[in-house]
Amino acid sequence: ATVEAMGADAAMFSWNSTGTGPYNVQYRPVGTSTWESFPNVINMGVQVNGLMPCTAYEFQVEALCDTITSGFGPSVLLEPPVEPVPTITLDNEEVFCEGDQVTLTSSAATNLWSTGETTASIVVDQTGTYTVDGLGVCDTASSAAVDILVLDFVLPTANDVNLPGPGTATLTATGDSILWYDVQLGGSPVGSGTSWDTPFLSTTTDFWCTNTEVFGGAVSYAGEPDNSTQGQYHGNGNNWILFTATEAFTIRSVKVYASGAGNRPISLIDMDNSLNVAAGTFNLPDGESRVQLDFEVPGPGNYGLRITSGNPQLWRDGLGSNPGYPFPIGTFGTITGTTVTGANSTAYYYFFYDWEVEAFGVGCESDRVQVTVSMPTGLEEHAGPSVNVFPDPADRDVFFDLSGYTGIGQVQVTIFDASGRAMATKPMLNGRATVTTAWLADGLYSYLLTSNGQPITSGRFVVSHL
């Protein structure tokens, strides 16, 4: 016999029988004592209406045979619908930087998020624990929690710079990792480091810097820390060590014991797809040493770390060493055994000891902080001193004639090329100076007139040889 819901308050109860009937049907809510009856049912099925929604019922049937009955058979249960446990999918990582976001999407048809939202998806940009309830007809099912961590960036600190006149400026900023930009948004970095020299500047110019901090990337160690006395320097690379990964990480280094100095080829193998993930040839000294691999394990899966030469002459622990498999690899994997088949799979330990492993970190670049390189205002439009520069373009010489300057002290003129290098300096006598340009390459040059280290005026001229 079977029973099938026909909406929220009805059901179809059906059965098979070798007799021709009629039949008696009875049903009741599970756990109650009083039966409701349908006597003398001709067909082998009956629709029952008026059921209480979201209530479990039991149904029974008996066949009538003249003056006797078969007796009621075992109960057939009608269970109320059960809402499946919803799952949450993400379109981004669970850990990300301030300014980013992740969309959480529920598998349920009707939802109530821990945030109070009732849409199928929500956008999250705040640290917190998020769940969703799937609202069924008769019950509610809660998802597993999703923990979101939003990493706050740290702004760099930087100061504006004042230049006495055209030239280069050294910009400085404090932070973990500084990048410099010449635009407020977009573009590519034009420099890096806590100290950076600008190109040659002839006007007030703005730059911007950011600070990048790396979160996570914790280092741990895995595998046998040292070799044992039970083993040998091995003469082939036919077998190797196996591990599983539950997330991406980096094998930074391993300890080895070599019989003889020389090159050894080492590979990281994707065992699921028989692919080389990373490989390198490493020159090892005789005896114990640490090999800097920097092999990136790309994500969950089964992997091997192996020697690919025929005669590595590296120590491997053998029978009787009793390696302590499985070895946890931090929180992101396990060293499980070797490629040796049969019962001896975990009886050997091949070549690579004391693994240094590092979790992938998350780098968060801050917003851009403006840094202004200022020139004295109105240098070229100064109401007082002015300079006449001729000829322009210049060939063999360029002449400077200063007027309107009432200051005290020697005035000198300095010539700069397009990169900001000082090419020539000449003192002025009675407000005049002649600078030889015959040896200068064709191009645009700038000049700066100063007295006692203070700028007076500046400008540009062209050198063009006839």
C-alpha cells in the first residue's frame, strides 16, 4: 500500500489485493487513538480530504470476505513535507579586503537570512557569521554558518614636499609595502618603496601612495623532523611521498640528507591528473641541508613530492623506522604515506623531512593618500624680477638678462636637462650670464635662478644646433 499527499490537506491511499473487495479503510493522526473510517470501499484506492496540514497520518486497509475480514494490515505513514537543509554558495572568498564584497546565495526557495533579508541572495561587506533558514510549508531548516572576515587596510602616512624650484623630489611614506601613483584612480604604480624619487618636475604636482598589508600566511612545519637510523641513501626515485591538500598553500622548504654534493631534480605531482605542478633542479651540498622549494600547491587534491632522477642518493627511512603517518600539514592537508603498494605503504619515509609550509596570505591595498610636491607660486609670473633668455632656440650659447631683482647676494643660473640633471651652473654678473650650450644635446631644458639658495625665477628654453 502507498499513500501520497494531494496538497496540504488531502491524500490518496492506494493498495493492491488479490481479492475483489470491498475494503475497509481507516486512518488517524500518528499518536492519537481514534480512527476515521471509510467502509465498503469498492476500488483499491481512496482520496481522503480534510486532513490537518503538517501532521503525520497512518493509514490501514482490510479486505471483506463474506462474513469475515482479512484484518487491518500494517500502517502506511504519510509524513509531512520536510524542508531540505539549505546550502549557501559564495561568489568570492570568505576572507577579503575592505572595499570588496561577497554575494551569498541560498539553495532554498523561501528564505530568511540572519540579517533579516528574505531574498535568495544577499551582498555582504562586513565581518560576521551568516546563516539562512529555508522556510518550508511545515518546518524550517537552518544552513551551516558562513564566517566572513573583512580585513581592514591601513592607510600610509606621508608628507607633502616643497621644492625651491624645478627639480626632483624624494617622497617618503610609512607602511608595510608602499606603491606610488601619478593618478588618483586607476593607472599603474610609477614607483615603490617607502622612499621614492619623482621625475624632474617644473610645476606643482600631485602624487598618491598606498600601503599594502598581507594578512595570514602563517608558517608551520610538517612530516618527520629528522631522519632515523633505519634506512639508507636510496639509489632510485621509483617511489615517493604522498599527501592530500584541503586548500592551497606553499611548500617553502624541506630538509634533506645527501650522500654527495650535486644537482637533484624535485617535482610536485598532481596525483589525480598525473601532472607536474611545479619542478626544479636544486644543487645540494653533501650531508644535511635545507632546500628552498617555494612550490605552490594550487588547491584541494592528492599530490606527491618526489625525486625524478634515477639515482638520487638521498636518505629515506626504511623498514623498522615506523614513520608516524599521518602527519598534519598545518591546517591545510595531511602527509598520508608513499607510493609503495601493499602493507608497506606507510613503512617508508622518502627523502623530504621537516617541511616548511605557508598558508596563502591576503594582501590588502589601501586607498590612495595624496602627496603634493609644491613649487613657489608665481615663479614664472613674479611681479618683480624677470629674466630675458635669448636666443631661443639656442645653438652655441644662451644669454640671461635679469631685471627687477632687488635682493642681496650672488645670483646664479642653473641649467637642467629633461631628466632633472643639473647640466651647468653660472654666476650672474650685473644681472647677466652667458652659458655655453654647444656641448648640450638638442632638446628642451629648464633654468632656475637662485640667490642664497632661494629661487628667484625659472623657465624653459630649447637647444637646437644648426
